[in-house]
Amino acid sequence: METEEKGKTLAVVQDEAPVYVPRICSWVDLSLTDVERLLEASATTEELQRVLCEILGLEDYGSSKEASIEVDLYFYAISSAKRNNFTAEQISAFFTILKSVHSMCKSTPYDNFQEVFQFFKELMVRHSISRPPFSICLFNMEQVKDITDYVLKTYFKHFKLYKYAFTKQVVLDLRLSYSGVPDTPEPPVGSEVELVETMDDVVTEEAEAQQENVEESGEAAQPPVTDDDGGEKEDQDQEGNTQQQNLKSMVAANLAEQMKQLQATVNQELATHEKKLTDRVSALEARVAKKGK
């Protein structure tokens, strides 16, 4: 079931991912009063940022990383529009175009660079050709080129950074199991100190289990400990501590090796994706520069 609101660029499909449909963006997110407030406040950076926060409803600008990035994104867009002497309607449309592109970027954690760029091009077409009611000629060819250059050099050039900043982090839960060794209990929800203490208890239990297995198989017979022979008891305690330390070292070495391999794989994947994204942006910039000549 599809629901749409007049003038909105987002059509919500029930039980499906958001579908972004290019639409005319004039007076969608910024009214004439909002644009006039922004133009009056653009004399100082702090005042313009404050007005933007009020319009966008971003009360946590000073404490939220995402809110700070969004305010800076729209702040520089408004400043660029003012330098290019855009009208109030052009500023409103440019703001909503950039806001819609950013919303589509952060709508999924997966790579959607090509889809977002295609969506941006379709939005620009909707505002540069007079064909009512499908499109309007709000920007001339020189303004379309200025907007395209600005968005390419500021947003799409750093597309991967925006994607990273607005994507929830995935935490790896790594578990190791050994045959003949009791299962590791669930980690407690608490501080790192509690987690370290739990790991020490597990390692101690594993060491005791191995020592019991050795005693049962007869590979190492423990002599009786008497009050008169304190040296033998001290040797046994030292041997148990040595076995425990060896087991800890084995577990730590195995875990470090697996984490090293995992990190190498992740770094290789990130390098591959970064190279692909850089090549795409370079090709797009070259294409735009060729059209502008």
C-alpha cells in the first residue's frame, strides 16, 4: 500500500524499503518565511546555524555527531546559494534537492552511489525544463552547472564519509569453542573489568579441567602433600600456575591471529570499495567538465 503527500519527494511503501521519487521541490522543506529568516541570519555563522537547527528541529546540534554534520551540510549549501544570487524559491528547491539526496544516501547501509546520483540528476531535470505539471524551469543552464559542480565536489566526492557517519556500527561477537573443554558462559552486561574477570575464571576452569584429565589418565601422579613437605606443595602450585599461563597464552595467540586475519580482510575490502568510488567520482567530474566546455 503506497501513501504519498503532495510536494514530497518520498513515497512510503508499506512493508518495503523507502522509494524515492523525483518531484518538484519548491517550498517543500523551506517556506518563504524560512528562507527570509535564513537570509537575514546569514550575516553570522552562529546565527545561521541556530536558525537552521530551529527549522530542522535539531536540538542536539552540539552533542550529536549526525546533527552537526547535517547542519554543516545545509549551512554551506545556503551560503553557496546566496553567493550565486539565488531567489527565495531557488534556495528552497536547492535545499530540498540536497536534503532528499542525503536522505536517500542514509536510507540504507549498503552502497547506493549510482542510485543516489541518478536520483539527483532526475531532480535537476525536474527543475530545469518547463513541462508542467511534470517539471518547471526554475534553474537556467548556468545555475544547473553551478549546482551540479557544487554537489559533486562537496557531497558525492565525500559520499563514502557521509555513508559511514550515518550508518550504524556493527559489533563483532567472536566466540571460540574447543573440543573437550566446557562451553564459555555468556559475557555479562557490565564494565570491561567484569568481562576480564569472567575470562580469567573461564581460563582457570579450563586449566583445572585439563589438570583433572591428566590425573585421571595417570600421565601425572600427584604425590601426597604433608605438612612436613612444604617444598613439594609449592612446586605443585607453581606447576599449576604455569599450565594456566600457558593456556592463557594459547588462547590469546589464537585470538590475535584470527583478529589479524579478519582485519586484513576488512582493510582489503575497504580499499577495493574506496578505489571503485574514487574512479566513479573522477569519471563523473571528467564528464561534467567535458560538458561544460
